Amino acid sequence: MQLIATNLNLPFNADESALKLLLSSFIRIAPDEIGAMRIVRHSLDARDKADIRSIYSVSFELSESNAKRVAALELKNIGRAPELPDETPAFGEAVQPAPVVVVGLGPAGLFAAYELARYGYKVIVLERGKALPERKKDVDTFFTHAVLDPSSNIMFGEGGAGTFSDGKLTTRIKDPRAKTILDTLIRFGADENIAVEAKPHIGTDVLSKVVLNMRHALEELGAEIRFGSTVTDFSSKDGIIDSVTVNGSEKIPCCAAVFAIGQAARDTYRMLVSKGLEIVPKPFAVGVRIEHPQSFIDRSQYGKFAGHPRLGAASYQLTAKSGSRGVYTFCMCPGGVVVASSSDKDQVVTNGMSYHARDGKNANSAIIVQVNPSDFGSDPLSGIVFQEKIENAAFRLGGGDYSAPAMMVGDFLTGKKPTGFGGVTPTYRPNVVPRDISKCMPPVIANGIREGIRVFARQIKGFDMYDAVLTAVESRSSAPVRIQRGEDGQATRMKGLYPVGEGAGYAGGIVSAAVDGLRAAERIIAQYKPAE
């Protein structure tokens, strides 16, 4: 019988071979009678910096008689392993009459397309950006020479915005499909530990390889993938989508369309509104990126054990209040860099990115302040307009050449005019210039950031260090709109159109977006069976 034991703990630097002995003493069964033990979950408990613990969940096999002996002990953290659900989908009755079009090749689109293709459905993927090798060249050109390609950048292209990120796979959703996502990522090249770690990450260098491998598998399965293909229109018959138009001219018939567009596709949002789709504004958050020395963050979290190879680069997650508004850190990138995430002309946008090793000199995180429709209006696209104003203001404040305005935390808190930087070197490229960042955002945002930093400094002593760096502006923590859909996953005003992922307002990270894409694929599979 297979059982699960949770909350087994050892010193963080103990050899994992000690786990079987620990389990044996706990369940009072000899080690040699415990079979097929494996770690299924690992996390760190660093609340006591003098005694950092590794917390494990393990699965293991016992004979029926030993399992009964353990059950009689009534141990709270021992239970039967859950049975794996049947993953075979229920196919629909109607033969697929036309391809399924998937719009966008980020996590939601990639997994929706893969799920459909592996069961034999005809799939066409339309991605406005370029394939990863060419996309990487365009991103590097922007970082190096400040030459932006609006169709190929940090936000647009194969893999979506998540490809140029820390590759965090932590998610709050409890959907069992999340395991499917992790297993698939491992199959295509991710480290197996992402299935075990409580805070898994891949890193942009590894994630890009995984994305390429998945795309090649998609192509081998018969999916057609078109780069440089922007959806500019669609048509319908009897309230059901029946084609999409690409680049203003080519019409592609479809039986369904999965819109995994990503939140930077502002022209697509505007097209959908013009076609009468129900789109509503929703709360999001705006702020800046903060950079500290990673060594400082390590010491703050791990004390005397900072730098130990078993611990790696430390992270943090902090929350505060500014009046009624939430202020919080977001997308913290240990050992990472602040990256230029502009996707259109005359805007400065920041984000964070780490490589798999997380071995950069700085740690960075967003500090963002909640904004609500009452701040920007009830029009469906008013949140986008709000974002654009801030991004354009940051562009102008930086000098109009994609340099980002930045300043030291001490100058920001004291209201001193910034003139340069100190011991923390900004990592944003193509360039940063010392400017008063409060001039490119509403006062309520700037004040919220100030209050947040002061609260965070009580949670992590020294968080408000004078020469920590703030770089503006972090404006795309989540989509400012939601494309309304019914319980069947279809847009409320257009059957056959499935809005999914972060851009549709239904996800907040790689795993949750991928899961949302899987759900849409399952619904299409339940309606059609693949063409012969």
C-alpha cells in the first residue's frame, strides 16, 4: 500500500538519506520494511535563522499488515496516497470541421495547442512575435542599442513574457492540472526538482530551451505554427466564431479560437471591444523595481548560514497597507536583473528576470500599489490608458531614449534630488538615469511605495538602505481588463472564442496560465473529435 507522510523535518544541511530513518522511527516500522520511498515535496523553514529546517513530504510503500499497524497509531500526518485521476479526455461526437486556432504562444497558448495536438486535432498557432532564436537577438539589440522591435521583444514572441523572467512555477491554485504542467515541463527539459520544491523555478535560460522543445514537439504532432502573425479581426456565423483574420488580409477558417493573447496585446483588446465582446476593467497594481545586494537579502533571511550551497539565493515576499490600498512585493528575482519590457514605441516598462543559477550580484523585486477602476474609469480599456500614460511619462522622464528613470531609496524617502547611485549598481539596460521617479506616476502610487518601504524595513531590517535602487516603472503586474466568459469557458458574447490566461484576466503566472489553456483545450475536445 502506498502512503504519504508530511511534515518530516531535518536540519537543512542534513543528508536526505536520514529521511528513511526519521520516517522509520516515526511510524515504528523497521527501515528495511519501508519500500519505494521518494520525496514528493520539499520546503525550507527559516523562521529560526539559527536552526533552518528542511520540511519534507514523502511517499512510501508498506505491506498491508504494516499499513494496518501504522493506521492504528492514528498519526495525523500519515495518510493514503491519493489515486491518480484518469487523464483520458472525453471526446465529443462531432467531427472537427475546421482547425482550432490558438492565438498566442505563451504558456496558455502553448499548453492548449499541445493538449489538442497530442490527441490528433488540427491546430494552427498564430504568434505575432518571432521564434525564440530571432526573438533573443531582437531583445539583445534593444538592451544594447535601445532599438525596439514592437513585434519582437520581452513581451511578444515564442514563449510569451514568461520566457524572459525568473521562470517561477509557484502557484496558489489547487487544480490537479498543475501537476500535469510540471510533468510536461520536466519531460521537455526542466529539472526534475520542480515537481518537489515548494517554490520551484526554471530560470529564463532553461525555460527558453523547454519552450523550444515543446514547439518542436508540437510541429512533429502536426500543428502549424505561424510567427509574425497578428490577429486583426474575426468573423462569426450565428454567433459562433468561424474565422480569424491575420495581418489585416488572410482569413483562416476555424471551429474554435483560443485567445491566449497576453496582456501587452493592447491592439487586440481594442479590436475585441470594437467587435462587441464584453470586456471589463479590473484592479491591478503599479509601482517600481527595487534592487538590493543579493548578499544582504541572503543574510536577512538565512543569518549565519547565508551563502550555503544548500540554501541558494534567498527570496522574500512582503505586504503592507497604504490607507485602504495594498502595497506588496511581487515577482521577486533572486540574483537577477531588472529588464526593459517595453512593447511599443515611447514607453519605459520594467520587469525582473533571473537565470537558473540565480547567481547575479543583485536581488530585485517589484514594489507595487493596488489601483482600482475608481482610479482610472469604468470604460473597458481605461486601465490600459492609465498604464500607457505612466509608461509614456517614464519614457519622457528617462530622456526619451528608453533609458529608465531611477534613484536611490534614500533620496526617494527624503525627497532629495537624485544625482547618482551608490554601492548598488542598477542592472536595467539599455541605461538608467538619476531622476525623481515620483514625477512619472500619480502621487497615490509614489506615496504608497514610500509607506510600503518603511513597513518592509520593519520586516527586513535594512530594506530601506540608502543606496538600494528604485527603477520605474513596473506597470504590468497583471492585466487591467478581463474578457468575460461563461462557465463553459467561452466568451459571453461569442461562442467558440475561448479567452484564456493572464491576458484574458484569468491567471497570474506560468502555471496558472498553462492550466487555463489546458481547460480550454479540454472543452474543445469535449465538443469535437479529431478529423480522420
